[in-house]
Amino acid sequence: MSRAPLAAFPAIRPRRLRQSDWMRRLVRETVLTPADLIWSIVVHEGEADTIEVASMPGAPRLSVAECGRAAARAKALGIPAIAVFPHVDPRKKDERGTAALDPDNVVCRAVKAMKDAAPEVGVMCDVALDPFTSHGHDGLVEGGRILNDATVAVLVEQALVQARAGCDILAPSDMMDGRVAALRAALESDGHSDAAIMAYAAKYASAFYGPYRDAIGSASVLTGDKKTYQMDPGNSEEALREVALDISEGADMVMVKPGMPYLDIVRRVVEAFSLPTFAFQVSGEYAMIQAAAERGWIDGDRAMLESLTGFKRAGCAGIITYFAPRAAQALGA
């Protein structure tokens, strides 16, 4: 991109464009709106409308009925979509995550409740087994090893269950090789050609997932770590290879996760591929802002909006965040 040569001071004074609120708004390069947000929620199986999560203040687990009310709220706030994750009754968990394949599981019931309440709001479902397994891993485990191909076969069944429940976007977060192609083929053959896939294409083995694992109840059961299938935080070129593979397999959109520590990856993906790219402002990022704000160390609302604007400035088509309703309300004020 060519740039006009700059004049010398005092002919040029950049501060002229910062002198008033109206001028700053007039020349603003990046504008965040509620339409840029996907609201991340966790649904639980009980009757209580909300259950607080100590490590995620302000982002409680919601009942199935409350998920329906959340969808209506999202519609009113201009939030286009909700991403739903489950807290599963520990008694329903097993080594193979078979509850993920139950068409009446808590995710499917939440999807139906949201679609009944606000059919105009998109619903995104996590395709992974970790909330449903007794060992907390995203896939099947044998002898301490995560089984790739056997896991993909189960993920296909899980995705079909979700699509039949009314899910609009299937979001495989497992990082198994080849799962996007398998999901796309299964969706097509099952009559769900309109169901979109947002691939967690570059998902890193991060320390920022802790509060989420508290929220879904997997923190206490996870054995070992996820470094054999989630990406090494030091790798950037690998992220581009992973994104390219998922696109070639039929992904409609791709995601980088976590968000703020990986904005360089977001930028590289956006520049390399002409496909909508999203980032997940994960639970640890949310919790840090909340904790610092509660202690009076930062202005919580300003930090929230600044962090979300950073995603948009990096090139994100949208951001998955627990802040979505609060941010949308602030942006609409």
C-alpha cells in the first residue's frame, strides 16, 4: 500500500484528529459492534437458573431454561450467535464420553430451548468429548495415548446429534487430525449441507483454559495434559499449516484459541487466507480482567472493550467471549 509523504511539523499535527470525541469517532479505523460478538455460555443440567463459578465471576452456568432466555437477550442486544458448552453430571461421564451421543443430552436440550426462544440467533456447538469423559480428554484414550481416528468416528456421531437438534455451526475443538473432512462428509450425507463448520484450527496447549475447566467440571478429573494434540505455544508456521488443512477439508470459518496471547497468529492467518477468522477470548483472559477490575486495579469496562477491539483490529471477523452481553450493552449505550 502506497503512503502519501508526510509534511513536516507544524504543517502536520496528528493531535488535530484527537481533539474531540466526535473527531476521534469520525476517523476511527476499527469499530467494534455487537455483531462482532459470539456469546460463550456453559449450560448445566439442574433446575437452578444460574450457578456461580468462583473462577469466572459474572459468567455463571445457566440452566436449559435460562439458555432460552439468554437467546432472547442476545437477540435484543444484537448479538448474532451463542456458543454453548456443557457441564455434565459426573454420573453420566465415562471413558468414551457416550453421553455426547445422546440426542436428549444437555447440549441438545439447550440448543432446542434457544432455537424456540429466538430462532434468529445462531447456535454454535463444541464438538469435543472432554466435558463428557471421565478422564477429561477431548478424545478416546488407550494406554495413555489419545486415539486419533477412533476419536474422529465418535466426533462425527456427536456432530450429527447436534446438527439434528438444530445447531447452526459445528465447532470441532478437539484438534484431532482429519476431523473436519469427516464432519463435512457426514453432514452432507445426513442432509445437513447448510450446517457450517468453524474449525478450531490453531488451538494451543494453553494455561489460560483453567477457569473454563472449572466451569464444565473437567479440571478435577483431567489426567495428564493435552500437549500431544493441542499446539505448542512457540509455533507459528504450524498454525498456518493447520489452518490450510482445515480449509482444504471443508471448514467454512477458522478460529485461533486462545485470543490475546496469539494475536500475531490471528494476523498471520487473516493475511494468508481469505476466510472468516475468529478468536476465542478464553476463560483465563476473561477471569484476569474480572479479577483485576474487582480489585480496582483497572477499569473493567474499558479493559473489556479495549481487549475486544484488539481482536477486531488484528483482523478477526468476530470474537467468542464471555463478555458478549455486557460488551453489547456497553456498545449500545
